[in-house]
Amino acid sequence: MTDAARGASSARWIAVLASAALARAYTIAVLGAVFSSFAIERIAGRVTYVSIIAGLCVLGIGILVSRRREISLVRLVPTTLVLFVAWALISAFWSQSTPASLWGWVSMAALAFLAVTIGHVRDTLQTARALGDVMRVLLSISLGVEIVAGVLLDMPFRLLGIQGNIAQLGPIQGIFGTRNLLGFAAVIALITFLIEYRTQSVRVGVSVFSVVLAGGLAALSDSPTVLVLALAVGLAVAALALVRHTSPERRSALQFAFGGLVVVGVIIGYAARHPIIALLGAGTDFSRRVDLWNTMVDYLRSKPVQGWGWFGPWDPAEFPFSAINYGLRTSHATGLNAYFDVLLQLGWIGLLLFTAFAGTALVRSWLDASERRSVVYAWTPLLLITLLVNSMFESFALFGFGWLLLVLCAVRAGQSRSWRERIDAIGDGPDLPRTPAAPTLPPAEGTQGGPNYAG
């Protein structure tokens, strides 16, 4: 092969890797694989899932390299994310099992890399559309297998952890493994479907079907956290709508007022936690969680600053997880609270870094959504609020699709409101216009609304 032929072949491969079609397919593949990880591992084994993620990471490297001219290095990854992931890596060297801790870190870093790649090859609307397409399929499959197991065959599907309780109106698990994870996924899907409807990204009939599907599965999951998440998201939507329709000169004062209300609400919620728990009918479940959290705090006292080392989901054979489960006569796979889990594994330093990472992303995305005209920018802060509220009851935000979405939202928020943006603006010079952080999807990419969506 001549040099000219090799050059032409390389150019074709670069063009394919940098194409919009591959970026869309890659995004759908990543979201589909991570959201269906439980089903993949149960059906094909963990090695298959790991191989899929590894292959997507290799492909992601190729995509980023092919697009290197349009990606700013300083805006590639949020600083707080780098610090948190770096601290998790360092913690492996004082954990009780360095190899197991390093493997947990590799899993964490791989999903973070996939999220960073998606954040730089797709804009907000394109990402929301891809997630909507994936969730329509996965929730439809979940409903289908529940009907087969609970109505047609009237027998559980133990391979997928499906109990077949749909005829009794729940609780159901779908292909997500647990009712809480199904409820959490359904709420995320519901937010995405409503954004699709407001932006007219899909046909009205598809939107109505999607919303009914997600809402129905959320209710059938019978997860006690779904009601809390729905209330939190509803209040956030109302607050964001009010801020968006407030004049710019009064917007800052209103933002501070809402911030104060959130602090007061957290204090009141903590003080009235027992009546709230009784109202939700989750008293027994919550008491078990409190016992778990108290035990985790007891073990934290031995290593309050650095924690016991990062593992992500608990390894039941490793200390202190084995000791905690043995003492409580349980088999918990997580700390059932992302903040307590980070505190136990990474200490107070890790919790401060995680809070800074998530909090910065939320503030940036909220301010961006309050000022942008298009309603699609509300998708990022609403997802972050869902993740952070759910983190008070589950640890989903630290692994799996919860961690993927958390990093993805942080990357999206950091691209529009960051010190990196000012550095890029200085580097471009005063005569060059600043490139928008999230270009709008043209009609040719599969939307009906076009570039100018009503806010």
C-alpha cells in the first residue's frame, strides 16, 4: 500500500470516528449498556459486561482523538471530578485490599470516561433524546417481562430477580434488579420524557405513551423513595419556572431566597423525619437504614479523615463491609446512602470533594437553566436534583448509571459556566466569537422542533 493510500484510509477512519452518526450510535450504546448492566450480567455474565464497557472506552478514546481540534483540553473534565476520582485512587493504597479497591476504582473511572466522552460529542438535547430512546426500550421490556412472569406464566423469573407481582399491583423490579432501582430509573425517564414533550422532539403520541409508561412503572415499583423524588422534582420545576419568568434584575434575590428555603426545608425535614416516615409507611425500612448508618459511623471513627478505601459497591468479603453486615445480621451491598458511603470509604476529605463536585454542578446547571430560553436546559439540574435527593436513601449515584449521569451532568454544567470558559475566551482573542457550549440539534438529527425551542 502506498503512502497516499494509507493516508486516504486513515482520513476515512478519522472521518468515521468524528461523524455525528457514530456519536449518536455511541451515546445510545453507552446508555443502553450501563442502564441494562444488571440484565447483561445475569444473562451473559460479568465478563461480558466488562468487555462491553472496555470496548466502549477504547472506541471513546478514538472518538476524542479524532475530534481533538474541537475539544478544549482545559474544559475536558471538571476539576472537582478530577480531585474526587484522584482521592479515590489514592485511597486504594491504605484499604484492606488494594487489588479489590483498585478494581472498584477502575470501574468508577471507566464510567466517568464514558460520561465525559458523551458530554463532548453530544449537546444537551441530543443526550436527552438518546436517553429517552434507551429508556423507552428498557421500560417497555421491563413491563413486558413482568406481564409474562406475573400474568401469563404466573411464576417468578429468578434469573432476572423478577418476583412476578404485577397482578397484585407490585412491587415489581423489571430488568433493573430491585424495585428501588426501577423506581429511580422510572423517575429519570419521566423527567426526560417530559423534556422531550416540551421541546417537541418526538411525536405527541410517543410522548404520551412514554410518560404513562414511566409513571405507571414508578407507581408499580412501590418504592418509598419515588414519592420523595416526585415531590422534590415537582418543587424544583415550580421554582425553576418562577425564576425563568422573573425579570433579570430580580432574579438574583429570588435565587438567594430559594437557597434559604432549601436550607430551612432540610432542617425542618430532619426535625420532622419521624412523622414523614410514618406518612410514607417506611418506618421499618428506615429504622434498618438508621441502624446501618450508625454502625458505619462507628467504623468511621477509626479512620475519620481518609476512610477505609474506595470500593464502590460493597465487597462482602472485605473489611469493614463484612464486619458491618455480620454485626447487623444483614447482607447489604451498599450503605443505602451515598453520602454515608463516601464518608465510610473516603473519609471527610472524600465527602467534602464529593459535595463540592455535585454541588458545583448543581449550581452551574441551575443558573444556566434559569437564564437560557430553551426548556431543554432544565434537564440537567432536574436530573442532578433527582440524583442528590435519591442519594439520601440509596447509593446509586456512586456507581452504575447513577454515577454515569452524575458525571455527565457535571460535564454539561461545566462547559457553560466555568473558569475554563473565560480561559478559552482569552485564548480565542477579542475578535473571535465564543463558540456556544451546547449547540442545538438541527432537524436532520431526528427532532421535529428545529433549532428554536420555546422556553
